[in-house]
Amino acid sequence: MKHEFPASDRVSVELEADGVAHVRLIRTDKLNALDPAMFTALIGAGKALFELPGLRAVVLSGEGRAFSSGLDIASIESLLSPAGPPMTRRTYGNANLFQQAAMQWRKLPVPVIAAIHGYCFGGALQIAGGADIRVVAPDARLAIMELKWGIVPDMGGFALWRGLVRDDVLRALTYTNREFTGEEALTLGFATQVDADPLAIALDIARTIAGQSPHAVRSAKALFARAADCSTDEILQAESLEQHKLVGSRNQTEAVRSQMERRAAVFVDP
């Protein structure tokens, strides 16, 4: 699969033949800290992935010694000043620029797996929260840092962490900025899985997903997106509608035949 992505010294995107995209934060000299150029690059990569035919899964990771150390302190005044990016304007649907950097992974129609190592502080933890799945190194260092700087998590954290982390625990971590390890992140709910090589595990999960029917995977993600806020009646109806689209389709028939014939399935992309 060939595709041109916006050139950037902050974010790189590599595509595998099976439809897996690997998005990497590559500002290694600053521990992948989030500055205006990083936000622009992340959103540019996300926009390109939304428009990419044949995309089946995404892995999100950080190059070097960290996933990301969070907001670049050298940029904090320009980012948070009145002359900075407008925070109250919904410039990306229901989100502003900062929120879109995290929310776009949840909005993407295919699953996103974050591989977290080293530091994952503040805004970086919210970006990771946008992923469907988070694989974290046991010695990774994580924290909700915003109150330390006199601000609040405002990149979708309250929406993305809802249901993952117990409410009173999330409040304590937010109010105190307490740092926790990858091992503890699993217990708290921030991590899906802990492994010493989170990138290898994340890529393996993505490749497994890429081998499933892409229409069924996208339908499942669409249902997850609705389940958090819909009533039971609405969820049941949504399940039925998605299933109606899948049953008897070319990919659904191929999924059954490949299982019965004990061979790899050959699916068509959306």
C-alpha cells in the first residue's frame, strides 16, 4: 500500500502491506514533548489516515526513550496564552486542536493500539487514552500532570478515561499529580496489557486485527463508540443494523469459508 503523508520532523507514518499503519512521535531530543508543531503533525497524520483506503489498524508509539513527556514547558506560554490556538472554538467537529490530537484516534474507524514506554505524562496520557488498546512497559512512568501547571486535563481526558479508571481514583490522581508505573497502570485501568516490549505486542495485536474482516472490525468499533452514551434500546437497535449490513456480505461469507477450509481469509477493503 503506497500513500504520501505530510512531511514532518515530529511524526512519521509507516505502512505495512497488510494495512497496518505505524505512527511514531519522533521528536527524540525532547522526549517527544508536545509543542505546536507536534500537535499540527499529529493531526495531519490522523487526517491522512482517515482518508487512507485499505487501512485496517494503527499502532501509535514514541521513538527513543519515551512515548512522550507531555506538554513542552518551553511552549506552554504560547500554547496557553490568549493569542494561542482557540480553546473554546470547536475547530474539529466537537473538539478543539488540542482535543483532536487525542480524540482523533477514538474517532478513527479502525482500532488504534498505543505502545507506551518511558514517560507518558499529561497530554501524552490523554493521547494514549484515545487508543482502543494500550500496551505499557512495566517500568513506564505515567501521571496526570496538568494541575501542577495550574491547568486541567483538556485534551479529552475526562471523556476518554471515563469507564476506564474508577472515579475516585481518577480524582485523586488528577488532584495530586501522583506518578505511577506501567504495572500500576494496569491495576488502575490506564493500561490494557503490560509487557517489557510494548511495541512488539502492539504490532502483533494490530496485525491480528488486520487479518479479520475489515468491515466487521469497523462495525465493532462503531458500536463501541455508541455504547458509552446510548440507551440499551439504542444499542440493541445499532447492533441489529450493523449485523444486517454484515450478514451475507462478501467478507462475511469469506470469513466462514476460510474457517471451514482452514485457510487464510482473503478480504476486500471498505
